[in-house]
Amino acid sequence: VENPSQFIQGYRVLYRQTSGLPSPGPWQIQDMRIASERDVTLAGLNKGIVYEIKVRPYFNEFQGADSESMTARTMEEGK
């Protein structure tokens, strides 16, 4: 996020599994409670699976617009 607003308290990272299922899975949420944080680790992801990921800013109970979503594949099991 470039030039974040002073009114952003944190970010909500939403992610869901999009491969290996008949339809996309439910959105999972992980909050970044400090707006200045630049990265987050999503734990408990399945190996070799495509996930859709997007970010939503928040301030108290108010939530902003979602970012454009992106997809990423987790690494396969090591050999």
C-alpha cells in the first residue's frame, strides 16, 4: 500500500482455495492489526493448491473496498 490513509487501522487478508474443489472454498480471514506491517504469513495452506487472495482495509467496524484479487499456488511437497 502506497501512501496509506491515517484512518486505516489495519488490513484484513481474505483468501480461499480455488483448485482441488468443485467450486471455490469459503473465504478465510487473517487480520493485520498494524497498518504499517508490510507482510503476513498465511498458515495452514494445503500444498500444491491455488489460492485467491485479496486485501481489505478497516477502521474500527468500518471496512473499505477490497483490492483486486490475485492467485498464487503453494509449493508442492519436497522430494
